[in-house]
Amino acid sequence: MKPSLRFVISLFCVSATGVFAQNSGADRLAQAYQDRILTESTSSMKTDDHIAMYETLVKAQPEIAHYQNLLAGAYIQKVRESMDFSYLDRASQIVNAVLAQDSKDYEAARLRTEISLERHDFRTAAQYSTALTEWSPMDPWNWGTLGDALTELGEYEKAADAYQKMVSLRPDLSSYNRAAYFRFVYNDPVSAEKIMRMAIAAGSPMAENTAWCQVELGKILLKTGKLKESGQSFQTALRLFPNYHPALAGMAQVAAAQGDWKTAITAMKRAQAATPLPDYAAALYDYFTAADEPKEAEKQKEMIFVIDDLGQATKEKANRNLAIIYADHDWKLDRALELAKAELDVRGDIYTYDALAWALYKTRNYAAAADAMKTAMQFSTPEPAFYYHAGLIAGALGNKEEARSLLKKALELNPNFDTRQALAADRALKELS
Amino acid sequence: MLTNFRRTLTLAVFACASTFAASHRNGPLLLEDQTANLNDLYVFRSYEAGRGDYLVMSMSVQGFQNPDNGPSYYKFSDSVLYRFNINNQRGLDGNPDIQIDFLFQTQLRPNPTFVSYFGALKGIDDPGIFLYQTYTVAIRNLATNTTTYIDMDRNGHALSVAPPNIGPKTTPDYEPTFGHPSVFTLANGIRVFAGPRDDAFYFDSGATFDTLNFRPPAPILTGAADTNSGGASYPSAVDGFAGYNISLIAVEVPIKMLTPDGTFPTDTTKPNAHIGVWASTHRQMVTVRPSPADPIHYGNYVQVDRVGNPLTVEALIPLPVKDFWNRSAPAQDQQFAQYIGNPFFASGILNGVFGLKVPPAPRNDLLGVFVPDIMRVDLTIPPTPPASQNRLGPLAGDNAGWPFGGRRPIDDVVDIGLRALAGVLVKGFGVAPNTELGDGVNSNDVPLQNVFPFHAAPHAGYLHSQENGTNGRGTATQ
């Protein structure tokens, strides 16, 4: 790949500054200019260009930890974009090496927290973040990672405090999108939408970051039944960051909600080609089934089973996504329960409790399912699937009135919230009536 | 069949790891925040013919814009409040007395294309400007606690942002058709402009960062090399900012509106003769938890960046406290005096590397300019006509330049800064070679304008080229 001139210029500026910094010790001018020039001149570079530049810098001056950290940061960004976890291993190796040299390297310590989050080691991430908030309480980043870890652990009140601290220190894309998420979880989708739009307007030098928020906005809109606006939001994300798999998946969901199976299949296959998540395979199974293409559907089902077999071979215990997929389709229900229960060892957020409740319901543990669902619904989060699950559980326990009301609410939020489950919700509601 | 199975297997292996990231909410964490980043602040008495009684303030944001970066180019952020702060009392203590805010709104007009601007645009109201931005100006008098909001000019035209200079087909005759018409006169006599411009900052950044590998005759400039039009040209000196655009917000205000007693100052010893200005960007805070009483409660604006004098944060404020600096107010700048009063660049580089004799710490000459970090303007200093302006400002007898008369686009803040750091304003240190320091770039890549908003028109995307290695230096703007 031929590097762009911008890349060369940036490389020149940064290399030159690096030499400067090295020769003159703690040269503030060079450091500060490095920061300004580097940021501004690399702002529209692609992540691969960033990686190429930082790899060159690291090779040229391996003794400068700052370059190592920049490279690790670029690798983590690459994970975000591609979900290729080999980049996370590379980032982790770098960060560990930097911290082995200097345990007080602040940049590396921050990255270590991010790596823990990516690895779902939320307790460790919370510990690291707490230590970093004491180390540098004015840095919004640390409050952000603390809030992220606490959210996954289900400690929402503490997470809200951390996020509030973050947004008070610096309102920007990263703090706004977290505030928006929290508003949604706390059943305030109107504000969630507004704040997510503020995050998008704030923007980021990394196109993927803005596209990510645009996808999140699309999801909020989709869950609350604003189909057209949702589609526009996913489309905008794709314009910002072409071939972005969550945006493609969003487009597919919008098409599926309109019964346009051809478009849904095309978009979801593109998402799957970019990143073969089991969720995408499950969606394709549903689309192919709806489009009366059972052979294609079967292939997708096989892929899901292969993913699970490989997960078991690598001793993967927790996987709430697979648990939901199995429960949704009445496949391997015992395994679904096993996966959902194991997820509780890792985290305790409302989505994990929902997966557990759903797997318990499908395995006929209705009372336990109701308990788990109560935790999942503690904030009345406007997730149509939550209301659907809660409705069926209530029905199984004989609470018909409650079941009706919950199922109605699920379909009010979005009558097409899921290809299979929305139909099932409608059927169940009719049966109850 | 085997191939398909293998492919499935490969994908599945990949998916195992991917499941992790897919099932937790990995919201982005920003390393930098481009839309709210301020680059430079300019404040000066207008030298446009007949307008010497006005003060011009302009801030540049989003530096290093590639002129050809379509299809959307660069826009002001709707979620950022861009603010000029004016301090005119209490001996310029770094607290604002007047604030002039710019708030932008983006309108996406019906667009049948994938680009944001299409066709031969005929003017600033052309419907082919699909990405149409307007703004509201809010003028706040903090002494009287009154705010005036203005969103149209005196003829009722919306305050619209100038479109980018795309090229001769889309934006023909850019400056007369789009640039100048985007200067609006408000009912109260204030003029405003917002839009793309050439970056007026000039600096041989490449040579400086190459371990101070200045291109001769820099860093010692004498004779012709030290004049406005002197200095070596490419390749002997390279303006690292040449050919790039910035987004500029500019306002021209009658000076009487900016003094505490509403008069035009004539005596430099009187308190109303001096004002201090700084620019800042702000975003609105939000409350994370929904409140039953006020479900959509948005909090106050929080400052995310500020700029006063050139080079303060770059040359004087160390990185670990940079964010803290950006969030703090100039009135609290005494806490940074430890860095400013003993700049490493002076002792470590100028003295340590080049062996120059520089004043010892504490550098009260620098503290006087940088603490608090506001751009000071002596309003009694008459503007220097363009033909007589000197890039070295007061160091060459042209007191209307930085740091006495504010900062004009022509001012060579790098050379002035280098010499000031070397102590030329301190008795006994205003001697060669301290008085001859410079980076070798003595002028902007394109001619500045002598009318508001003074920055040159933006480089056109169509004409932009980096192929000759000059970063587009010399590209015509019109």
C-alpha cells in the first residue's frame, strides 16, 4: 500500500519531534507541537495508515514509550473496526511491555483498562479505572472506563456517577454517547435520542467513532418504532464509514421489519462477510426462513453450531448472545441456560439478566425466570424484547392481565422488533385475548 | 464442499473472538476532539480604510484542512459554542466582561446527490448548497446581565456560513461571489463572518522539529532575510501551514461598544484604553440520570478549549496539564506561572543548545504577557496602514502588532516569540543574535486581504496540489 503524502508528512513531523524530544530531554515545546501537529495532520487518516505510521516510528525509536502506546491505541481502534482480536493481543503485548519498563506509564495504564474491557474482564477494568481516577481525577477517560465497567457489572447508580463526572469534565462524543445510553436504559428514549445526536454533532477525528454513535442512534430509533429515521441513521453511518458491519446489520433489520427479505439478506450477508457474528447468522437464518429458502437458512444454523462447538473447545463458558439465539429458536435449550448462567459470573447488567430469564423460561423454570426478568426490567428500559420475554413469563405463571399488558407494550414500542419474536408476541397476545 | 466448510470454519473461529466485542457496549473514547479545537486568535484595530475605530477579533478552528477534502468538506459543530471573551475592567484580571458567542445550526437541504454542494453555484443562497449552515450571534454584557441574540443581518438575511471553495466549476469567482457576500452587517453596526479561509499562520515547522535543523540563513536572520518579504523561499524555507485552510469566525465591533464607559479611548494611561481578549469553545453538559422534575435537563456550557496569545499552550504549558489548562479560566492562570516564568525553551534550547545569553528566571517579561493568558490590546495605538506594517510588530517599531496592539494576521508570532523568549524585551538582552532569531519563513503563503475578515480566501479544492512538495504553497486563492 502506497502511503499518502499526509502520512509521509506526519511521519516526518513526528519523527523529527521524537528526535528532538529524545535529544533534549523533557522538551515541552517539541512535545506540545508533536501533539498538535500529530493530531491535526493525522485526523483524516485511516486506521491502517495510523498503524503503518506508528509501526514505523516504533521500529525507528523503540525506546520512546509514547510511540508504543500510540501504536497500541491504533491496534485497539482496529479491533473496534474489524473485530479482529489478534490486534488486541498485539496491543496487550505492547502495553504489558511498556508497563514492565515503567509501571507509572499513564498512557499505557489507560490502555490496559481498555484492553480489560474488550476482554470482558470487567472487575479488573473497574479496579484499574478506580486506581486511575485517583491517579488523575481530572481525566474524563478514566471516569468513562469506570462507568463502562460498572455498567457491565450491573452497578448502575455508581456508573451514573462516573459518567456524570465524565460529561461534567468534558462534554464530547465519548461522554455524550454514554449519557445517551444511560438515558435509554433509564427509560428516557426521547432524551437518549437527543443526547446521541449531540454526540454525533460533536464528532471525532476517527470516522468510525461518529459512525458508531450514528448506529447507536439508529438502534434507539428502531427499538422505539421510528423505522424510517432509523434507516436514515444507519445509512448515514455507512456514508461516514463504508462497509461498517453494525450499520449494515441495522439496514438489514430495517428492511426485515418492512418484510423486504431480499434487501435484508443482502445487507446482512455484507455485515456477515465483514464480521461473522453469530447474531448475524441467526438473523440470516430468520430471513432465509421467511423468504422460503430453507437450505440457505440451514447453512446459517450450522454456522452457529460450529461457532458454539469451537467456543466449547476453547473452554468458553459464557455467551449471552448464543444463549438468546438458542432460546429464540428453541435450539439446544440446556446449553442456552448454561451459557446465560455462566455470563452472570462475568457481569450482571440488565441484558445478561434478560438472557438468563429467557433461557430459564424456555427451560420451563418460570419462577426463576420471573425473578431474573424483574432485575432486567428494573428501569423499565424500552427494549421491546424485554417486554416480550416478560409477557410470556407472566403468562406462564398465570398472570394473564399482566402478560397482555407487557406483550402489548412490546408491540407498541415496535410492532416489528424482531423477525420471529414479533410474530410470536402477536400470536401470544391474540391467544391471551 | 470442503472449501465451503473450511470457509465457514474460518469465519466461525473468527466469530468466537468477535462475540466478545459484539456483546458489550464499547463506546468510543476520544484521544482528540477536532471540532472544538481552537488554533489561533487574532485581535487588532481594523486597518481597513475608514474603519480604524473598529476592533477585529477572529478565531481559527479545525486546522490543516485539505482544500479538496470533499464531498462534505469541513463544517462548524452545532454542539459547540464558540466564544470571544472580552475583559475591559479591573486591570485586566482575566475575567470576562463581555462575551460574543457564535452558535451554529446545520440544515441538510433536500439532496438528490451524494455530495454536499452541486452544480455551478451562483451565490450564498444557491439551493445547490445542500449542507447549509447558519449561525446566531449572542452578545452578552455580564455587567448588566443582558444578552442580545441576532440571527439575521440588517437586511433580514440569515447569517450563513460561507461555502467551501470547491473549484472554478462549482464555486466560480469565489471571493466576490461567496466570500465577501458572507460578511454580514448587523443592525448594531457589528460585522461578522464565518467560513473557510487560508490559514494565515506561517512557520517552518518541519525544520524546527528536525532537531532545530533550520534552513540557512535561519535561525539568524539579518539584512534582507529579516524583512517582510525577505526570508528564504521554498525549498530554503518551508511554510508547514501553506496550502491548508482553516475555519474562521470573525467579528468586527465598534471600539466604543467594548470599553466600559462607552467612549473611544485616547489616553493610554486611562483604564478604558486596554482590553484583553481570549477565545474559548464550550459544549453543553447533560445530566446522565433522568430527572422526574425536568426530564430533558441540559446543564450549563462547559469550556473545552481556550486560546489567548499564540504559542502559550504549545510553548509554555506542559502536556500533562494541558487539558486542565484548557478547562481553566485565564483569571486562574497564576497557577501556571511556574511553567511560564521559567520556560524550558529559553533555558534548555536557546541557552543550552545554541549558547545564547538569555535572562534568568523568573521571566517577569513573559509573565506580563502570558499571565493571565489574554490577548492584550492598547486601543489607543492607531492601526498601521497595510503598506507600512512590519511582521515583527513592536520589535520593529510597528506597535499595532503582537504583543502590544493585539495580533494581526501578518504578525510573525514565531519570530517575535523566539526573540521574546531570548529576552529582547529585557534590558541588556536586546542584542544580536537574540534580536535576529527566526525560522526563515517571513510571510504567509498567499497575500492577506486588507478588508474584513482579512484572512485570504480559502484554497480551492480543484487547484489544490501537494505534488510539488510545497504543501500547495503558492496555490492561487481568489
